[in-house]
Amino acid sequence: MKGLIATLILLATSIAQAGAYRWVDENGQTHFGDRPPANAVTKEVRLEKAQPSIDATARERKQRVDEFLRQSEKERAARKEAEAQQEAKAEKLRVHCERMEARLKHLNNVSGIYQLNKNGERVFVNDEENERIREEFRARVHRECNI
């Protein structure tokens, strides 16, 4: 189909560029044609292109198509923007979960967990508190990262 359209366009441009000739035969008749006869004196005639007439329905149809194309482009851009935002959000969550999983791994490997008091000094918690902190953090990681 594209080949046919391209051929028609090339043909139309070659026809538009082809000259028109006028000659008078031996009987005094004036003739016009796109190729001059071999045995006559010809004169090339310049043809003015006629402006295509567009009726109201065609104009309205063109406006509707143009509006549809503009709207489609806006929707495509909005979808692309939403996808980009979704990808950024997913990347942010991935980084957050990696950090939380690393922290959970660290909590599981240390023997004692401490908290800082008002003076900034380390105060180690007992074994039950250690396990409670680990379990709460493990639940938070599972909840936030869907693990």
C-alpha cells in the first residue's frame, strides 16, 4: 500500500512538472498536449495549478482527525509521564528495601543491640529486648518490601 502511494505521488509530481504544449495543425486547428508532435511548431504553455477545493464536510473531518491526533498525543505523553513516575517510585522502593534488608542482616549477625541514652552513651538491651527489636524490624521489612 505504501509503495502504491509513493508511486502515485511521484507520478503526480512528474505530471505537474511536465510541460503542456500548444500547436496549430495544417487546418488551422489549435491543439494542446503533454507531448509535442514531431512535425509541428510548438509553443510551451505554463499551466497554473488549481487550488483544491475543500468542502465543509472534508474540512470538518480534517479538524476532527487533527483534534483526535492532538488528544492521542497528549494521552500518550501523560501515559509516558505516569510510567516514568511509576518506574522512579519502584526504583526508590528497591533502594529502600535493599537498605532495610542489609540492616536486618546486620541485626541478625550482632550479638547485642544497644540504644543511645540522653547523654549519647550506649546502653545495651537484654536478650528479650534484642529479640523483640529484631522481630519488629523483620516484620517491618516484610510489610514494606512485600517479602
